[in-house]
Amino acid sequence: MADLKSRQLIYLKGFLFLMILLFAAGLILFETRSWQIAALLLLIVWSSARLYYFMFYVIEKYVDPEYKFAGIGSFLQYLLRKNQK
């Protein structure tokens, strides 16, 4: 499959991810009706976004400029290779 090049399709893809996130979180909150669960969901979303940013941006820009992010799997391989050296 080729990379997405259309700006409109890229924005649509991001919007659809947002809709999935809101729909799933809404269903969970509707089922539980708990402020604790709402806070935990918020922490999960925030921390997973920060982790993803760390994996592809922080490592490449500040730790190892030779590293090129290609997904979570490539980051795990990068960590394993670094630990073996």
C-alpha cells in the first residue's frame, strides 16, 4: 500500500481516529458513570500520546539523530539493539 499523499485524506484519517477515541471513551463512561474511570481514561490517552511522541521525536532529535522512526516495532528493535551493544 502506498503512503497517503492527499492532505484532505490525512486530515480525514486524523478526524476518524478522534471519532473512534471519543466514541470508545463515551461508551466506557456511559457504562461506568465514574469520575475515577474518566480520570484514568484521560491519563491513558495523554500518556500514550506522550510515549508515542517520545518514541519518534525525542529519540530522533535529542538522543540519536541516526535513528529513524518507522513504528512501535522499529522502536522496540532499536531498544534491543542498543541494549546488545
